[in-house]
Amino acid sequence: MQPRTLPTAMDILIRLEQVLPEETLQHSVRTATFARQLAERHGVDPDRVEIAALLHDIADGYSGKELLALAGQFEIPLTLTLARVPKLLHAAVGAEILRRDWDIDDDEILDAVRDHVTGPQWMGPLSKVLFVADKLEPERDHFYGGLEPIRELAMEDLDQAVLRLYAWRMSDLVAHELPVDDRLVSARNRLIEQTLGSRR
């Protein structure tokens, strides 16, 4: 079966204006802008990256209780960390909402949305671009310092930028005595193995 035709960025924005809080919408737009830059730099389809970036926080507005209920409906497996911090579910739940309610059936876009919080053990180029852009869009500087060197690194070496973000995120969680999602640790270890293997 042929994939459905993807909506345009403009069509998505019009619809998002009706369903996303303004702050989340503006974050998504900034993420999409930076994601396009990264995609063009690294030879990834910028139009599909832009769509993924605009839609990546479609479930961000749900409460923890709602996310847990939706995870049950969509049969999303729950880890102890996800049960304790259901906000992390907004990525996986969002991917299923896009499939069900937005008729998005592009697996790479859905994977990128699903994995933009922690990253999977195996992450394709589109997913890497969204993961990095979500963490490094310009307004993040208001909450975290020292991101500009990672932005510069991301324009040259996407894998190294992902690794730097993994390390930064894990350190931040540990410093705040918060649980580190097992998927984040596994994804970091897998990417390290990949990058070491490519140098041999």
C-alpha cells in the first residue's frame, strides 16, 4: 500500500494553532526552523524533517494521568521510569495520535516523534536531526547554558552532537536526583559502539 500524501507545513501549522498552547507551538516552529538547517547540512529530507519537528510535541499538553490512559489505549509498554514520570510518554503517545488522528503513516516521521525525548537504540538520520533540534532550538538558552558549542558541533557531526546531548541530559538528571530512563542509557551506549566501530 502506498503511503498517504503528507500534509504541507502550512496545513500543519493551521491545524496546530487550534490544538497546541502558544508556547508549545512556538517551540515547535523554532525546532522546525533549526531542524531544516541541520537537515540541509547533513543531506536529510528537509521537508519531512520539518513536518516531524512541527508535530513532535502534539501530545505535550496532556496531563500525566491522560498520558498513562492513552498509553494503555495504544498498548505502549510502560517501564518503571515511565510510570513514575509519565510526561516522558508524550513522545510515544504523540506518534500514535499522529497515526490515528492525522493520517500520518510515514514510519520515519513517526519514529522521530516517538523517540525525540530519549532516542532509541537505533536512530536514523531524520530521528537524529529532530532529537538534536528539539534540544538546541534557540529559546533553550533561557533555561540551559553552554548550548552554542553543541549547535556548532551539530552542524559538522550529528552523531557527536547526539552523544554530547546524551551526556548533558544524563548529568542534568543525576544532578537533580531524577531517574535516568533506561532507553537513554541504552541509546547512548549503542551510539558509542557505532561510532567506535566506524573508526576501526
